[in-house]
Amino acid sequence: MRPRARFLAAALAVGVLGVWPLALVAGRAMEDLALFWRTVAGPEAREALVGTLVLSCGATLVALLLGAPAAWLTTRTDIRGRGFFASALALPYVVPPYIAALAWITLADPDVGLLNRLLGRGAFDIFSMGGLVWVLGLSFYPYVFLTVRAALQSADPALEDAARMSGAGPWRVVRDIALPLARPALLSSGGLVFMATASAFGAPVLIGNRAGLEFLSTRIFDVGFGDMGSLGEASSLACLLFAFALVPLLVRGRQHAVLTGKAARPTRVTLGRARAPVEALLALVVMAAVVLPVGALALTSFLRVAGDLRPSNFTLEKFGEVLGEARNTRALFTSLGLAAGAATICAGLGFLLAWLQVKTKLRGRHVLAGLAALPLATPGTVLALGLFLAWLAPIRLVYTVWILLIAYVAKHVALAARALAEGIGAVDDALPEAARLSGAKGLFLLRTIWLPLVLPSLLAAWFLVFMPSFSELTMSVILMGPEIETIGIRMYRMREYSSPTSASVLATLVLVLVLGGHVVLRLLARRRYGGQTVRKRGAA
């Protein structure tokens, strides 16, 4: 295919996957303007909007207060174990928020929570707005931590050194130099946390429903897919929720030139007597964000009855029961198959999008990249509603595995394209051009030149899509059929309707798979510059 034909094929795929469904949501909402205004101005919508704003602002504040100081401490101070803290503090990034919610319900259920068993009944109550803010703040603070840490690592340390030589103390350096340099990263990551919290579904359902709280994401599901479902009302609320996706664009701060191109190592701030307390605080964050939730799920998976810590209540039977039940194994294999299929398709389509973006000068390639990223920035509830409308007729794919596969691909193809863009950009154009002059064409050129050179990036893109697709809940709960269950849906139903301990067993298994995938991804990331090594050899 010629580059123009490849561009048209990619544009068609992006349009069908993401643009068309979202346009249908807007069109369905605008069909009846009276219904639209009645819905978005009604008391239920106002309650859901206020709840979403309070939750998003609270979780964003928690994420900023945890993530920004942790980023500065692990890059600019002399604390011990910086590598350990940098890795441990990033781990919640790969744990789905609804699994974190399951873990904190296990810990802080007012009746049978493990912490309440130890400290006294009613010491903690996770079923509240404060509890939900805490859970989502802990789930999303890695967005801030990773973004701000990357900004500080790339900033010119000479600016801070000059301030110290002029007599500025450590905290004034932070206030006058480090914070202004990190402000764009703080604003962008805070906007991402705000949007991610607003679009979250699993944690608000598990915690908010019992607390009697309303949010836009849960309201859309109740209105559109309840017993008296109205797709018009759901589409109207979806337009309201989609406005939250604009927040990351609106909060972009003024950019600063912080890169010098010179290799420089920042001077570490000596904390002195404060070092041990600071390390203890970071250890507490790791304990709250990683150790307690993961430990609670693992511990509960060995209990016959949730909350009962007597030795006689410990058993391995739950693992056998859960893995021996046909519905659970079907859900597990369904999620594995869908995640693997979505990852493979996204790797292929993402390769094409990244190649068009990096290796061609075609007009519209940047617009195409933006449209491909639109579903990624769209709340899952809104995208799922659009896909429901798109595939309800004339080709009815709703309530089949195919609609779930389409949803996962549409949501995550931009992740794969971004991961592959760096690997493709590292390949010297002289290598494929030399192969073409030698007669290599088509699949032979792809197999012998491109795939070996970008293989680390390709595998990284595959795992980046596989991990969130395997444990996805928000879109699955809307698009799944009565005969289909994914692992996320199965966990949700078991927690709400049958056996919390069995739900913990499934959650533990998912965590093992997700964390294992994270380890593989880290190993692949260390090899992501392999293409540059080959390029240099080829140039030589």
C-alpha cells in the first residue's frame, strides 16, 4: 500500500472505532433539546454533578499532596533507598482502581473490616465521600508522582545550585525554583487525575452506592441501562461528563525551558535530622498505597469468612472453589482472550499510526493522531455508550464479545501508538531504504527490517494494552451480554451479591498477573533503545 492508502485505511479505522461512536452520543443528546436541558438541569443530574466535582477535587488534592512531595524527595534529596521508593510509589499506577476499592473495603468496612477488627468496630468507615476520595487519591497519585519526577529529572539543576550559592535555603529553593519549574507538570498531572476520577466507575459503584452517593458515571449507567433505561437521558448526561475530559487541556500552564542538553547531576539536598522522619513518611505512603491493600486482598483470599482472623478460619479451599467454578474460569479465559486480541490489534494499528506520524509528511497526520487519542481521553462510560449506539443496529454486536474487543481497541490504541512512536523514530531511514534498493518489499521488508528494530517497543505497546484491557470494568459492565462475563464483572458481582472472600481470591489472581506484566514491561523498557544501537551500527 502507498503511504496515502495507508493513511486512508488508518483514518477509516480511527473514525469507526472512536469518532463515529462519540458523534452518535452527541447526536442522540441533541435529538430532543427539551429532554437534554431537562435532564442536565434536573435535581438528580445536579446531585451527580456536585458529587463528581467534590470527588474529583478531593482526589486531585490528595494526589497532589502525596505525589509532588514524593517526586521531589526521590530526585532532589539524600534520602536512602531512592530507587526502592521510586519503584514502590509507582506501583498503584498498574492496579485498577476498583481492585483498590475492593482492598480498602476489606480493610475499612465498618462491620468486618480488618482494621476495624484490630482497632475497634467503627474506627474507619470506607463507605463515605471521604473514604472514596482516599481510595481514588491513592490510586491516581502516581500520575502526579511520575509526571513531576520526570520534569524534575529533566530540569537544569544549575538553576537550583545558583540559588543555593546565592544563600537561599532548601525550602526557598523549593518554593522559588523547583515549584515554578514543575508547575506545568503539576497542572497537567492534576488535570489528568481530575478527569480520571470523574470518569471512574468501579470504585464509585462499590463504595458510593452503599454510601448513597451519586456521580455522573454511575448515574449514566443507571439511567441508560436500568429497568427503565433512556438512551436519550444517558446521552445527555454523557455530554456533561465528557466536559470533564477538557480539563487537562484547560489547565495547561506556562511552559518553561528546563533542558540544557548538558549532562549534569543535581546537588542533593541534605535533610540532616529530618531524613529519618521523611523516610518514615514515605514508608507510610508505600504502606497505605501498596502494602495494606495488597496484603488485605491476599489475606482475605485465605479466609473462609471475611474479617474473622482466627487460625481456624484460614484455608486454601477458596482458591480451589474459585478456580474450580466454571463461570470463573470462563470469565478468566474471556478476559485473557479479549486482552490478548485487543493488544495484538492495537500493536498492529498503533504501528501504522506511529509510522504515519513519525516517518511521513502527509497532511492531516497530526489530526489523525489526535483523533486516535480522543477515546483515550474520553471517560469509559461515554465511549461505551457511543459504541452501544453505534453497534445496536444494523450490525448488532451489542452484548457480544466482539463489542468488548472493539471497545478495548478503541480505548487503548493511542497507548500503543505512543509507545511505538519512539521505537520507530529511532530507526534510521537509511536501513529500510537500503533494503528497498536491494529488492525487499511489503511483508518481507516488515519482517526483516522493521520488526527486529522496533521489537522492544512493540512488546511494550502490547503489554501496555493487555494490562488495562484484562482488568477493565467500566466499559464491560455496559457492553457485556447476559451470557458473557469478564474477570472484572465477575469480581464485581461476587463482591456485591455472593462471596466477598471469593472476590478477593479473584482480585489476588488479577494482581499477580497485572504486577507480573508490569515487571515484564519494566524489563522491556530497559531495552527500548536497542533500535538506536542497531541504527548506529548500520550508520557505521
